[in-house]
Amino acid sequence: MLEELNTRFGNLVHFAEAPGGVVCAEVKNESGSATIALFGAQIIDWTPNGEKPVIWLSEEAFPFKGKSLRGGAPVCWPWFGAHSDPSLPAHGFARNAAWEAVSAAIASDGRTSFVLRLAMAREGWPLSLEMRILVGKTLDVDLLTKNEGENPVAVSQALHTYFAVGDIENTRVSGLDGFEYLDKVDGFSRKTQEGDVTFSGEVDRVYLGTKSDAVIEDPVLGRRIVISKTGSSSTVVWNPWSGKAEKMGDLGKDGWKRMLCVENANAAEDTRTLAPGETHVLGVRYRVE
């Protein structure tokens, strides 16, 4: 498999096997690099040249155990959160499924384009899913969902990206002031954000009606991570804090202090219903200042 992939994609993408057997695509160019696991189409690294890694991956992520790796950018699709049917997995099946590498090319701006497609359809879900990634000084990701069936289908989703931060207690998120949010930690009660989002305990929120940029302000690492989006009106902000992190068991020692999830989503009131033949694009762009 590795030989066939490396022959097919030439010098644009290199494929290698990570501990436990997961095959990863490694993309490098003059402006940045990224690593994407084919299982789950999970981005596990993005580093603009001259910068520190932007994506956080747990030190306990490997060896691969047959489910999405802790950290990186898992794809939550075709539903976000728990499903009404308790027999179905939380956050859908895309993050725990095989994906196919479709194509790679050099874009007009010199970044590397890499396209993957979900390899396996599920009964009752007449949907196709494709991921288009542009790697360079910025990282662009588009999730394209098409309704291949004959009836409307509701879709909720998120790119559940873990960002590397210097110290969560000294990190804040700007750009969400004044927006309402659902507070999962407080029984999904509806609240309004006042000022920047700061962290002194577990945070698990779905911000509603958000279309503008969110910015991770990180004075410890001396940078701002700007998170832009299209096709999304909801933003998820999550950090489990120490107690929940200990119960999870795979965040690594004090990993919760060095990560923050800010997720561009179609969640809660932003669930999208696709007509037969309709395609929806959830797009994100990350850049470092």
C-alpha cells in the first residue's frame, strides 16, 4: 500500500506508517508542512515554516488503537455530539473510518492541495464526504457533504481541532463577545458571552450565530491563531480541565494545560438540511500572527 501510494503521488505527498499501523500522508513545501492520518482523515500536525506546531497531539496518541487519535483535528460527521439513538457513536462515524487519498497538486499560490474521500458509506446515510486541504503558511480545510439520496437529510458536523497553547490558564479567545452560547457544563443553559473567553475550569460551549473570526490569544507562545470559516454559524470551545482529563486517560500528563479546541461547526441550531443532490461546504482557514 505504501509503495503504491508513494508511486502514485510522487514528490507532492509522502506516505509513511505510524506506530500501530496507521498510514499518514506527509505534506511539505516552502511555506509549511502537515501530517494527515488516512484513518479518519485526521490532521495531526500543521506547522508553518518558522513557527512552532499549531496543532496539538497527545503524547498518548500512539500506538494507534483503531479509533481516532487524541488530538489533531478529528472530523465529527454526519452528526455532532450524542445521537438520539444510543447505539450510534458520539460525533458520527467519519472519524473512525477509512478514507481514500484522491489527489494532490500545487496550487497557484504555491501551497499543496491534498484531497481525501470517505471510503465507506453507511446504511441509512445517503451522503458522500470529501475533504480538501491546502497546506502552507495558512491551512485551509473544506468538508464537502453531498446528499446522494432522494430525500432531505439533516447534517451536523465539526472540525474538532485541538490547538497547541502555552498554558490554558493564560490563554483567551477573542471574537465571541456578545454571542449567546449553550453551556454543556451547566446543563446546556443559554448564556451570553461577556468579553473574551477565559479558562479557570472545564469549558464546553456551543456559540450560536457566529460567522466572524475567532482568535486564540496566547501570550505564553507569543502568538495569535486566527480561525476563519465559511458555511458555519456555530463555534465550539472546549477544554476538559484537570478532573475530566484524568478520567479520559489519554491526554497525557497535564496535556489539558497545553491544548484548546476551537471548532468551526454546524451544531445545535446550525444543523443543515440538504435537499437531494445538494452539497454543503464547511470551510475553515487557520493562520498564525
